[in-house]
Amino acid sequence: MVVAGHDAGPVAEAFARAHNLPLLAEPSSNSRFGPNAVGPYRLLLEHFGAGSAQPIERVVLFGRPTLSRPVAALLARADLESALYQPVPVAWYEPGRRTELPLENLADLTDFAGRGSAAWLDTWLLAGSAAQHALDQVLAAETAATGPSVASLVWRNACGQLLLGSSNGIRDVDLAGLPANDPAATVYANRGLAGIDGTISTATGIALGGRQETTVLLGDVTFLHDAGGLLLGMGEEQPDLRIVVLNDSGGAIFGLLEHGGVEEGGRYGDAVERLFATPHSVDIAALAAAYGVGHSLVGTTAGLAEALGRPVQGRSIVEVRTDRRQLRQLHARIKEAVSAAVEGVLSGQ
């Protein structure tokens, strides 16, 4: 199969399509489109492990994988052969620390990958479709907006340029963003050790440099880390920039990690909330007014869809209020529903 990490580019999609292979593409790969792309792929990987009836045997990697533990675990498997398309040296690939075989040209990559059978691709596409449907049903049952439902809407409505903030924002799109037939937006992301720093400034630069409408999706903590990026000097050009802030008063990603299990245990719940979730009570509307930026507040997917349907003219903030207290349970329901749907597909073949 083909895995497209950050900055893989459309060549990964073209390679997967030409070789009849499933495509697992991160949002910032700019490969997440086309007929072979699988949406919630990270929830499917456990069904195609070494002990499954149809195990993955080889992986072709484009770009740098940065997002999910299932993909990291896949690439670390000793029983898998993997190759990296590396036409030019990249700083993140360190021989001896990574196991992929670096290949400089597509002809060698073709020899390594071969061509997938129709049955293999169909299995993945059917499983992916069932998984997407199950995920969408779980999200539709929620009355209020959630991280995955917001990400799905932003991904579906984005055009021009889209910047995805680090932490849960880009991971929510990776989970719930339905691959389109053709890319509607060029996707950017700051992937690195300090991923949440400078995101508003990055979005401003992208909007001004690209001279087209730009949307940025980010969490409230990421937003507050660069609130000063809202400042524009007198007489400076105004970008056409829509800033979608998922405000759940803190860092929700930690509730989905081991920290969330500790918090559920009850003994250190207060410490986890204070030190990792870092709750706040910042008035984002007042902050926007102080910088002269338009602001609207929504709490449902219908309200967000209406806001996203407006044209992007100048700068505006769309604040989406959500509750992170039930997020861990939501992800558990998504995983359970997807697992049942995928098992249904695989058992019927």
C-alpha cells in the first residue's frame, strides 16, 4: 500500500492510482484525494495486521509520516518491507534510524511495489467506505459540534488554501475528512517540535503570499499562543483569512492520550486538568474586537456550515464552542462503530 505523509505531493496519489494500490494520506500530504484514497484509514490498520486473513505485505512511503501511532507502528513492523520515495535528500530521514529503503526514482519504486490486485484494492475501498459511513453516523447523532464534525465540515468546504493547526485539529481532519475526487485546496501545516507556535502568523503569510482565500482550523490553545499574530501594522495589507477556532477551553488532545486514562481513574484528575488541559476563560470575541477582526460564535454543525458558506473577505474569526469532557467517549464510540462495520465487510468477502 501507499502511505503519504506530510508534503508527499500529488505524485503519491498518481503512483497509488497507477499501481492499483490503496492510498493512506495525511491531510498535509496534499495527496488525500482520488479514487484510491481511504478516509479513516488509521482505524482500519489493525484489521490488516500480520495475523489477519489479508495482511499488508509492503509499504511505499511518500513524504514524512507525522500524525498517528497506527502508521508509526505499521512502518516499524519487522515483517514488512517498506520503501521511501526520496528523489532528493531530506533532513528527517536518518539512515540506521529508519527502516525504509530509500529509492530515488519511480522506476525502482515500481519494481519494489508491483501492481495491486483488484481484490486487494476493492477490499480496502469497501472497508474504507463502510468505516466512513459508520463514523459519519456517530457524528450525526451528536447534537452539538465536536472536533471531528468541525474538521469534517472545514475540510469539505475549504477552497484556495487551508492551514491545519497542530494537536487535535489536523488529527481530526485525518480521521473525519472525506477524500475528494480532486483537491479543492492546497493544505499547509506546521509539523515539528513547536507545532502550535506562530500558527496565526503562518496563516497570514500564506494568505498574503498566495493571494487567495485562506482558512485556518486551530484549537483555542494554539490560537492563544499566537494571538499577537492578529496585529497588523497601520496601512498593511489585509489578508482574506478565515480563522476557525475550536474552543473547548483547553488542550483536548491529552484526554485522548494516556493522560485521559489517568484522569478517568480519578486519583490525579485535578492535576491532569490543570497541568495538561490548561483550561482558560479567555473571551475570544473581546480579543477579536481589540484587534479589529470580525467574530461570530457557533455551537452546532448547522451554524458552522452557514458560517463556512459565507465568502472570505478580509479577516474573520469563527469560534466554535465545544465540550471536551465527553471527547474520549466519542472517540471510543467511533472506534467501536468503525470496527464493527469493517469486520462486517471483511467477513462477507
